[in-house]
Amino acid sequence: MGSSQSSLTTSIASSVFSFTYANGRRYHSDRFSKGEYFLPNDETEQDRLDIYHHIFLLLLGGKLYTAPLDNPQHVLDVGTGTGIWAIDFADQHPESQVLGNDLSPIQPKWVPPNLKFEVDDMEEEWAYHDDFFDYIHIRSLSGSFRNWDAVLAQAYKKTKPGGYIEFQDYGSELFLHDGTQLGKSPDEPPVGQFFYYVTTAGEKQGRQMVVARGTKERLEKAGFVDVEEHLAIWPLGPWPKDKRLKQIGRWAQVGAKDSTLPFCLHLLTKEGWTYDQIKVFSDRITADYDVGKYYCHGWFVHGRKPERKTKPEKH
């Protein structure tokens, strides 16, 4: 992508390794002017991210994506985290050059030869060539961007005509097993209260948590066409009778419990909660996951950048 691009892209320099620390957890460097991912980047969080990678694979029957890809040459994984999705994709697609970026340099050094990682803030101007990527993958970033429309507008600009973008995430909306929606009031069971307080705090802090439901419309607004939206049941415990859903629920329960305290710490301390209050609340939530029959949705949305219209030849 050229030396000029390299000079614009944030390098993995000493400043990005200057992590910040709060409430006993490690977070990304504060060198970024706009980027503020609210979850930690320490080893505990990396384990949690890898659990969620496994959940997404279970939801998709082992597949990494839903878009109808055809030998993509250039692939971008936005907010790559531990890099596990990018590594799997690069292994499965040796014909592709895969790039994963993140606010934190926590990815492994030994990776497939067709994969590289870089540190970048995707809320800044994207330093890639226009019409370059055949596929852009965005997963588990609800609550990460202040302006999703601006991010997707840049993604559209950098996607090659005919290329695809795909959004994958959990819906951040909670339901009982009978379909009743929760997370709307502080007077609900502990897991419902958790969804209520976290989504409300995120909204106040400019970090919208309920992103997935509006993604199809956002992609269309950005200019993508043939946008398809797929939902999958995401049980938050092993309560379903269906064998496959029960397996997903076992992993999802582990992931949900591991998510509770870090979600609360960063968002609720800014709302005036003390660590002790959050710890008591977190313990009540994790206990409720053992008895409640809850689920959310996994959202998979992909769209295509239209081909350029060619002008008819003059005769």
C-alpha cells in the first residue's frame, strides 16, 4: 500500500505500549485523540475475546463470515482484538492479504505470512487507498464508536467496487425465553438491570450499545447495496432443549459472566458508582445467569459496494 500510507498509519511505537490502568485492569494507551475502547486489553480480556470468537463460530456453523466472497485479495479486520479472526481467515485464504488493526498491540508475533497487524484509531481518517479492500470485517464493536455513520462512510470509501463489508455482533438487547424483552428498567431481575444500566450509561457517554438493530439502514445510508441481515438466537445459558443451542448457551454463559465486571467498571464508575457497589452488583448478575432463561440475538449484516457504472461508447 506504499510508503506514503505507512507514514500516515500509526506505527507500533513506544507510545502505544504505554497502557493505562484503572480498577486493577489494563487498558489501551491514551495517545489516541478519539478512540476509547471501554474494555480492558489485559490477558483476562484476551481470553474473553477468544471465547466470543468460539461463540461466533458456533453461531455460524464454523464459518467466519456470511458475505458471498470470491477470492478476496485485500481484507481488513477492524478492531481485530487478539487477531484470532484475522489469523483464521488468513489461514483459510492464502490468496488474500489480510490486515488487522486495533487500538492495542496485543496480537501474536507469529502469524500467517499473508497477515499483518497495525495499531490505528478507526475514528480518525482512514489512511488506506480508496477502492482498495475486497472485504471489510467489523465484529464485536458495539459501544466502540461515537459516530457509526462516519466510520461506515470511510469504510465505503475504502471498499473496492463490488467488494463487501460485514458487521457481526451481539444485539445488546435482552429477552426472556418466552420472547419478553428486558433491559428497560432498573426494577428487573439482575441481568435485566445490567443491560439497562450499561446501555443507559453508554448512551450518556456517547457510546451507543444498541447498534446492531440499525446496522442494515446505516450500511444502506453509506451507499452499500444488496444488504442482507441475519439473526441467530444467542442463549445466555444452557437452558435450551435443542442440543446445538444448549452448547452455544454453555459458552455464552461463560462469556457473559466474564463480561459483566469489565463492562460495569468502565461505564458505571463514570456514573458515580463505587468499585464496591459494582462488585456486589456484578456478583448478583453472574448468579442470575445461572438461574435465568435469557437470550439475545447474534446479528450478521453484510452489504456490497456497487460496481461503477460505465459510460456507453459513442459511435
